[in-house]
Amino acid sequence: MTSHWAADLIGKPWAAGATGPFAFDCRGLVRECIRRRGLPPLPDVEEAHGSDWRAISDDEAMPDDLITMQGPNGPHVGFMIEANGRLLVMHANGHQGELGPEGIVELHELRQAVSNGYARFRFWRATCS
């Protein structure tokens, strides 16, 4: 995956509120993906319906879509990418542990993310895509 636009993000550490370039939380990571892909800015979830992003059905998901989920530690967002011919969820998977931040930016197939405690609840697509 070395030539993929997101290759340098995989494995970066998770940190609460981090927006890069050395660490990310889930929202910071998605904002970076949106910037790199030239997509409209990410709205707050409450504003999503009136923004440049629209909800789509599960079977419409494709690269450059967002996925909002309920994670083991609360609301979570990821970015859909295609790598090696597969549609994957890239997300900053982490939490604040007893000794500090724990987690990294990871790639998962959707079923793997769900089995790791994430409940998928909505996909979003930029209206300009």
C-alpha cells in the first residue's frame, strides 16, 4: 500500500483532540482525509443534514465516503478507502488509558470493525462527489 494516498497515515498514534500530522483522533483523521481528497469540510454531526454531506444507504458505500459509528468508547467516525481492491474503513481507533493515549490509525474491513465493538449506523457522501 506504499503508493496509496493514505499510506503515511496508517499506524500513526491516537491522541484525544489530535489533528495531525504526528497523531490523530477519529475526527482529526477524517478531516485530514477530507483535506487530502479535496472534499467539503466535515460538519458537526448535528449539522450534517444541512451540509455538503448527505446520508446514503449501506449498499451505496464507496471510497471517499464517511462512516459514523457507535464505538466502545462513544461516537466514532471513519473514512472509507479502497486498498488492494477492497473497501476498507480507516479510523483512528483509540482511547485514553490509565497510562495515557492508547491506539493507532488502522484499516479494517467493515465486518472486522463491527466485530471489534463498533456498531455501524450511517454512511455519508459529499454532494460534490
